[in-house]
Amino acid sequence: MQEVSRFGADITIRKLSLYREETVTEAGQAPARPACRASVAAVVTNPWAGTPATTDLSAAVSELAPPLARLLTDRLIDALGGVDRIEAFGKAAIVGTAGEIEHGGALIHTPYFGNLVREFLQGESIICFADSRADAGETLVVPMWHKEHAATRSHYQTVSARVPDAPRADEIVVIAAASTGPRPHPRIGDRTTDPAITAQILEAVRS
Amino acid sequence: MNVRKIITVVEEILTEGGRPVSPAARVAIVAAVIENPWAGQGFVEDLGPGIEDNASAVGELLAPRVMAALDAPAEAYGKAAIVGLNGEIEHGSALIHTLKFGDHFRKAANATTLLPAVEKRGPAGIVFDIPLKHITDATIRSHHQTVEVRLADAPHPGEIVIALAAAAQGRPQQRLAPLTTEQ
């Protein structure tokens, strides 16, 4: 909680969970550019649990989301060896069963979180995301893409996030994710190398 | 030893039972996903050569990493071997139940006690619990604890996950009377 107070309001976090994986070999072969992928998850109390669908979410968003953005990106940068090493990013929320998906969206989809995560990770792209409403211990697969050029196909990848005993019904797990490189053996081309493909072209080839 | 990936998990508990935990309780786990040295060989009677080739190497790989991930002196520790579906649990036990493996961790953690362990066979993504006990006195009740782990995409049928876990403290909000009060 001390770390959180460095930026924005003091918020209460029950738990933080870091998951980092480095691929040493894939399909029996070491990657040309080995990458580390990580997710960091923070378990917070859902400030809107049990409130009606008409509740205005904005006040609590501006309080809660900025310190979460700061904390999660600090941990990611630390886990991956520096912001310069981070090439791809993503974000996610798992809402406990007493909340709405909208509550998770409120914490990750506004400028109070998204703009700050982008700024702290020194990216420019829109941040791709996943969300779910689930019982404690469910795994969420978090998508990531390139932090500066979202269409860079080699960097389309995922990392999993899971907190064994969260979210409780009245909690939200807020997640940020990043990767230091591409998939282990990227070889599916890119926009610059793709042939032009339309249904009409494919039909012409078959006939 | 053929390693496919190395996974680090760090769990920090900042509140428990509605009260702050200060400093936050830290537990770190580092797991290596390796090829089962006996995969595809049928029933191997003598596991000695495979142990010789792999047990020390995987212990040496994991011990410094789990201490670095914990970033604090370890007070409790444990280990795990999760065998993919085509292997025997005996294969996982072979790699972790030898001083060749555990002494790397004991040395790195300044520990003296036996490492509590989980051995289990299952599919990729199986959830497993690693038991941890105090590093110099396994009767210290405050440090009996468990951490739950799930690795995405491991172990494959011909693989084994070998993991070490370290905690910087006992249970958050531990408040049980010590064993000596009942003796």
C-alpha cells in the first residue's frame, strides 16, 4: 500500500500477483529473440458491488484507476528489466460475481488507467484487453500487441493471469501485462508481405 | 537437461482478515518446465543415470532464481514435481528427492531442514499446492503454509515441472500458540 500512495489516492489492495514466463525453447528450438512475458494482478474491493446499474462510476474511477496504473506498471517494468525492454502490452479485469463487467471496464477502459499505462510503458498504441466475471481462481488469458505499432503481427501474443483466491464476489482483479519481444518463432508474415486476398480472388484461384 | 520455459510467480499479501499486513507477506515460486528424462523409454528400472544428469542441474537453475524473486531472506520453503501424463510420479520424485537437488536451495537459503514437497501427475494447467515449512526448524508452527500454483501450458505429457517456493515470513496474521505449549 505504501507503493500505491506515491501516485494518486491511497487505495487498499488485498493481494498482488506477478506471473512471468521466459521461453527457453519452443518446438525444441531456442527462439532467435527470446522474450519474457509477464502479468501483474492487483486484487481490489469493487467500490460499486451491489449498487444499481444507474450508479455514476466516474468519481471512484478517477480515485482508484491512476494509482493502480502506477503500481501495476511499476511492477511490470521491474519484472521485465526496464521499460526499454517492453515491446508489447495488454490489460484485463476479472470482476467478482457481485459486480458488473461494466465495473471492471470502468477501472481499465478510461484515460485514468489506459492513458497512464500507455504513458508509463512508453507506448502509443491502443491497449488490447480481456475481461470476465468469474469466481476466485479462474484463469484469464490476457492479449498483448505491440506498444507502438499495434498491427505488428509478430507481437500478437497472450499471457495468463490468475489469483488463486480472488476475486471474491465483491472484488475486482485488475491486470496489466507486457512482453519483451515477439512470439518464439514468428513466421506468419506481416501486412507488408501479405498477398492481396479477397473472396473474389480466392474463388478465381479455385475455378 | 532440456528446458522449455521458466516461470516465476510472486505473491504479495497486503491485507488479510481485513487488516493490513505490513510489510506485505511475500512468497515466490520459480518453476522449470523440462523434458522428462525417461520419456518414451518404457519402464526404466534404474533411475540413477537420469538423476545424475538432471537433478543437480535443475536445482542449480532454480535456487538462485527463487531467492532473487523473493528479494528477501527466506524463512520458509518447499518444492514440487508435477509430472506430465505419460510419466511416472516416480520420475518427478527422482529429480527432487535427492540432496543433489535440494542442497542448492538449502545453501542459497541458509537452510537446514528437509524440504516439504508435492509430487503429482496431471495435464497442462493443473493446479497444485506447494507446502512450505520453516527453513531451520520444521516444528515452527507460524511458518506452516501453502501456496497454490498453476502454470499455463505445462506440463505436456512428456514433461516434468520442477518448482521451488520460498516465503519471507510465516502466515500473514499468524497467531497460533507454538507447539511447545502443548507438550
